[in-house]
Amino acid sequence: MAHFLIYKREHGSSIEKELYRDMTIPELIDRLLLKRAVSFMGARDAYMLMSGKKGVDGWENVGTPAETEPLVLKDVLSYDEIKLSAFLFVSGPTECINSGSRRNCGVLDDDDIEKEAIIIGAIGPRFKRLNRMDYEDMVISKTQNTAERGYGEHEAPTRCMDVLRHTYTRDASLAKHAWRQLWAELYQVHSYTYEELSARLAGAASDRYVKLPRGGAWFDNEVYYKRICILAETVLLEAEGRARGRSVFLNVVGCGLGVWKISPHQTDVYVLTFLERIRAMLDEEALDHITDVNFAYIGTSKSVTALFADRSEDKESAAKIMFLKNERHPKGTCIMFFFLSIIDIPNSRDSPV
């Protein structure tokens, strides 16, 4: 948050510099929560605002001289803020009115069910819009990952004409590079251009880089893993903190694995990352109350699904992890529903109920 404010004060538009000039981190967090859209979806960014106004496109202009009503920075988030806001989580209590079956249709049926639960709202990686949000961090493509867009090492020009040209483009060039460095530092990775990475890989895929089906782009598994680590650890710690002495049944959905997904392999990495963080936190004795973790309606490969097979040698394991098409949530536990945030409209694969 602090680095974001510093960046905008230095490299933002005149509108952004005015807005962020005296803004504190708590004020920024309030803004990220209060100025977001009710819905924001699709490749054209179809939206509905808190005011009830609807439309498509135009978000790239928010915070620039080209912004127009109703998409103006004083009233809505800019695209950069939307990306930052995806790292905010909101949780709170809710009442259960039925068993939570897949297609319960909101019909009241409160016999023999747990009456209360906690909803944890989170936002997964979004790849629906080219060159925006998580796409710019995790996808390495020929058109996006160029020096002109801030990727790679920033090199000062040496030739006379290049120096003169750089004098007039320096601010824009430095701003783009600084933006890329901000996120590269968060994930602790090198910011590659497409040419740099292609030369390094020589066309061969690796455990870290997966070739995407179209366009010859690469997908960075390490950055995706670190993004999901943030999500998983936050959800697990929030569930643990809200347990208050009770056992927790944590219902995990595929956050970002519906219409936002760009590659089928993401599902396996998502689940394996959750398992890895659960194991690590159990070893650290950080999870004392989470007894059950249910991965709801997440379709993994056969090799990952096999990890959840009921093998006799695992009977005494302290970790109890389920991977079910769960039709009822257990009574007698503190239920934690892990849902997508209000900014995301999930499709049928994203939601467990």
C-alpha cells in the first residue's frame, strides 16, 4: 500500500497526484472498499456502480485526462486500484437458512443444520483483460512484455539521438518501469521481456513456465503460486482467528478458476498450493481449530485428485482434507464459507452453493 502511494505521487497523472497527495494508508484502504463497483466482469469490463449506473469499457481512462462520467477517479477505482484492491479480504457472520446444497435456491429449510457461519470474501487472479491486473504479472507475451512497456532492465541511452529522444519520453518510460518493478519486488521475481525469456527457455517449457494454448505466450507458475499463497494463508488465518474455540469446517472455492482462468493447469497449482500452505501452517502449529477443508467443485487432474484417495496408511494423519461435491455442510462445527468478493460475479464452477 505504501509503495503504491509513493508510486502514484511520483509517477501518477495530475488527477492521481492530487488525490493521493496527502492520503494515508487507512484512507487508501477505505477508498478501495468503498469506491469499488457492485459488479465488474467480462472481457469488456461490464459494470454496475453503487449508484446503479451500468455500462461497459472505459476503466482504462479513470484517473487520466480522458476520464468521463460516471467513471471518474473521485467516484470509482482506477484499474491500478482495482488490481490493488484484489489483495483486500472482508469477512463477516451470516445466518444459514438451509443445508447449503449445490442448488438450494435460497429455500428456507433450517431443520438439523448449523445456524451460523462466516463468509470470507476474496478475489482470485484475473486474466480476462489483456495486459491488466494479474495478466501483466503472470503472462509473458510478445506484445505485452517489451522494454517499451517497462519490462526488463531499465537501461539509460548512450547514443546522442537516443539521449535526446529519451529526454522527451523519460517520464513515461520511468513510470512504466517503476510500475513493473513495484510488482516484481512484491513477488520477488525478475521482470522479463518476452525476448529475454524466450532466449532463456529456447522454446522448451519448464516447471515454472507453461506454454499457453494460444499466441505463444508463457504462464509464470512461480508468480501464480505466490499470489495463491497470499490468498490461502489469509483465508486460513482468518478462519483460525474466527474459530473462537470451535472446530472449523472450511469450504474453499476455486477463486479465479471460472471465467477468469487462462490455463487448465491453474486448477492443480491452486489446490496444491493450498495443500502446501496447510501442511506448512500445521507444522508451525498455526492451525489449531481447522479440522476439515473441503475443496468445493474444483476439477483437478487425475494425479492431483488421487492425493485425496482414502488410503489406509493415511488413517492416522492429523490433516483431514476433503475434495467433494459437497451437498450438506456439517452440523456442530464453525462453518467458514470462502467466497469470491462482490467485485466478481462467479459462474457455476466458482460457487459451492
